[in-house]
Amino acid sequence: IPGQSLQLVHRLDKDTSGILLIAKNSKAAEFLTDAFRGKAIKKTYLALVRGVPKKDDGVINIPLKKHLVGKNEKVRPDFSEGKEAITEFKVLEDFFDYSFIELRPLTGRTHQLRVHCKELGHAILNDVKYGGKAVIRKDICKRLCLHAYKIEIDDYFGEKLKIESDLPDFLTGVG
């Protein structure tokens, strides 16, 4: 956009679909960055995971730390040196061998949702990095089954802001 300085405020992993938050100017970028830091922004993700969690909902509270594995970075649970990472989850529907779940990260760590799902015992479908070959389901979708679905801000310059994206391809044919 001519004359505007767009700034990426909320990004996604390469294979995650959904909402990107881009500020049109530095005032909005600063506001949104502060809102993320202050946990004033609520994010909701949708995912398909392998298997069916034992509980219909809950909180995953597992600290995470980045580790270098060869040339690649991988995130792992680390209770002694890891940073706080908290995710709320809710099973929306189960299909016996996989489930449709809602994820609400309360913190924003790299690969948090992917690692938390793995630690829950139900890695995200097609997330080979954290779930291995057992989670490959190319019959359902060709990519990672994780979608940034909704962002809510209670006070965006005095207004309530709610942004929702369309359902991703891997969810339109579910069920």
C-alpha cells in the first residue's frame, strides 16, 4: 500500500494456515505488540490430532526450551530451564482415530501448540517434526493440520475487535 509502512505483528509457522496480523502503521504495531506482551489478545487455533484425548478439555502447562538438533531448531519440554508455556484445549469432535480440537495458547512460545499436543499424547496430523511418521494423514490434508482461526482484542483503541478466518481445507470435509 503506497505511503504506508506495514508491519507483521503476529506470524505463523510456515505450514500453519490462518490469520496473520499486520499493522498498517507504527502506532497500531506498537499497540498490538504491547497487547501481545500484556496477554490482552486471545488467540484460538483449530487442529486435527492423532487419537482421542482422555479428557474433553484441560490445560497443558509444560515449560519449553529451544534446542539445536543438527542445523535445525527443535522445541522440547524443559522443567528446569524452559520458559512458561500454557495452552487450554477442548475436544470439539472425535473421529476414533483422530480428533478435532480447539487450542487457546495463553503464552506464545515457538512451536508451543505443536509440542503441547505431542506431550498430551496426540500430535497434530502431518506434524512429522514432533509426531513422526505415525501422524501422516495425507488422505485428510497435504500439510500440517493446524489453523489460526480467531484473534480477539477486548480494547483495540476503544473498540472490541474480533477477527475470524474461514475454516481451512482440512476441516471443511471433516465428519
